[in-house]
Amino acid sequence: MPEVVVSFLDGETLYGEVPVLQMDDPFLEVELHSLDGNARQALVPATAVRQVEVRTSPPLEEGRSLEELPRVALHFLDGQVMRAQVVSPATLQRFGAIWDVVEAGREERRLIAIPYTALKAAFYVRHWDTRRPDERVGPDSDLDRHRLAEIQDRIHRARLPLPAAPRPNLIDRVGRTDTQTSQDEDPTGGEG
């Protein structure tokens, strides 16, 4: 059984083992490594988990360069971002995804399971940009802002309602007959 570290959304962690690292079930069964010896097993809902990391992962294959691996920025709902290179494509399962990655700035390979409820988005990027958004200025950011403005303009125009055709008055839609017209003009109904 793989040894794992379960990180919760509130910052708490559990250490233990899982029969198989997978995200197809709404709950994780964790055999606990508890210091007090009282708790031996935990049934953990995936919605409470930020990530599950396998404690020992195989090393990166020899001859494989980190530079050739795709880069991903995993944005969590709590605001944290994990920058990593993807060793093999994520395995998308029912309640989350399993990522085989090497975190930026580290050499060790990590196998992590992330529930969809903890992840905002996974952005595949060309290069790392660690600057704050307000620091990202220059020709590239101006071009990106221009592109974004064009996209927003297209979306706005697509949502605008089409101009409605002028609607006729109610009396024009019902239609008048000659007898109704003469009665409308003479309130006595034509009798003298």
C-alpha cells in the first residue's frame, strides 16, 4: 500500500496508507499512522481534501530532461499555485485527477491526487512568470490586454438582443370591420 500525506483544505494533515491512490470514489480509505494509537482508519470525503501525495515516488527516467516536459500551473481554490512539469498526462477520474509531476525548483518526482473541489484550474504554460499581475507590463502584456478586450467585446456583442421589429398597436393587430368602425363613430348605433 502506498504511504501518503493527506492535506486538508483547512491545513490539517494525515499520514497513512491507502490501498490504491485513486479518485473514483467520493471517500478515501486511509489506514492511519497515528502517534496515539487510538485511531487506526479514517474515511475521508474527497470534498474535504486539498491533495493526497504519495510519500515515495519513482525517480525520473534517466536521459529525460525536465526542460522537455510540459509546464502546468495548478491553481487551488485557497489561492495557492503549484508550478510543476508534467511527467505523464493527468489521469482524470470521477472525483479528481492524479498528477505525475516534478515541482518547479525541485528534482524529485511527485505523484499527487487532487480533488476537483480543491482545484480552480490547471493552466498549461509556455514559461514560468512569477511576477505579480501588476508587475507584468510591457509589449506582451499590452498585446494580451488588447486581445482580452477584443474577446470581451465579441462576447458582449453576441449577448446583445437583436433589435425588435416595431410592433403594431393592439387595435391594428385585432383588425377592424366596417360595422365596428361605424358603431365606434356613432354611439347610438346608427339609430336616430
